[in-house]
Amino acid sequence: MATPGRWLAGFGLAAALAGIGSWMLVRYIVGPTPTGNTNPGVTASAAAPGERRIKVTLFYVAEDGLRLAPVERDVPFAEGPGEQARRIIEAQLMPPPSPLLAAIPNGTTLRGIYVADKGEAYVDFGGAVRSAHPGGSLHELFTVYSIVSVLTVNLPAITSVQILVDGHEVDTLAGHVDLRRPLPRSALWLEPPAIAAAR
């Protein structure tokens, strides 16, 4: 017959294992939290010599401040939509080419990305995406739809995007755009193809 001491030891071991398992599951879904970033956003993954790259379309605020303008960039190829989405968002957070403007606030960091089986992507940013946001309904629309567009345009497996902040759902970034559910792609804020082709 087991003694009370053995019962307590067994219970403690089971609790510890359960805690470690929960922590590992959260880290798998959310991904590692970047540290030490001093540039606007995160440092994009450096490609090793000869590493496969793909061409993607990023979105920045046009010079006139009235729409999102597409820009083609090469990013490292990754296996699976979740990891490829991470590489694309890292590229989106890098400074835009002049004279375009960044749609995402300076200092925003990517904490993690999770892509569900039905095509919803959950993109978790650090708190600067809210605290450093300049506000205004148009700028908030540009921030949200640069993120939604860069994933839904480049990755067919992703059909909608929900923005999280510090691992939590949020109502809005600056009081105007409802972020309580994944948002589908919208061409309303994108530069018309004819204008983009002339750039």
C-alpha cells in the first residue's frame, strides 16, 4: 500500500509535467517572443547563400496617404503556411522604400503566428502596435489591412486574419476597426492595379 508521502510525490510530479506540457503547447502556438529589437519592427530572417527565396507583395501607405501601395520583395522560403507567414510579416515590418510610409507603428514586434486548419491566421504583436499607434480611423485601417492583405494576398491557405496584442484578443487598435474576429481580405484600401503597375 502506498504511503501518503509517495502519493504526494506522485501528485507533485504529475502537476509539474502538466505545467510543462501546457507551457510547451502555448510556446508552440504563439512562437518565441523576440528580444533586443531596436529597429522599426523586427529584423527579417537573413537568407543563407543559395537559400530558396520567393517573391511576395508587401503593402505600405502611398505617398498621398490615401491608400496602400504594393511593393514586391524577396523573402526566404519556408515550409508550411505558418512559418511562411512569419517570414512575410517580418518583411512587412521592415522600413518601406521611399517615398512610401509604414502602415504599422514604429517599434512593433512580432510575437508569433498561428494558422488554423480553416484558413484563419492569428498574428500576435507586441504592445507597441497599440501604444505607438498615432490614431485616426484611416491610419488604423491602413495598419489592419496591411497585415490582413500581406497574408491573404500572398498565401492562398490564409483566408482571414485576426490581430492579437501580447497574446490576447483586443477590441481595436485605436478605437475604430473591430478586431474581435478574423477579417477577410478587402481591396477597398489597396492601390488600383493600373496605378500599381505604373509605379
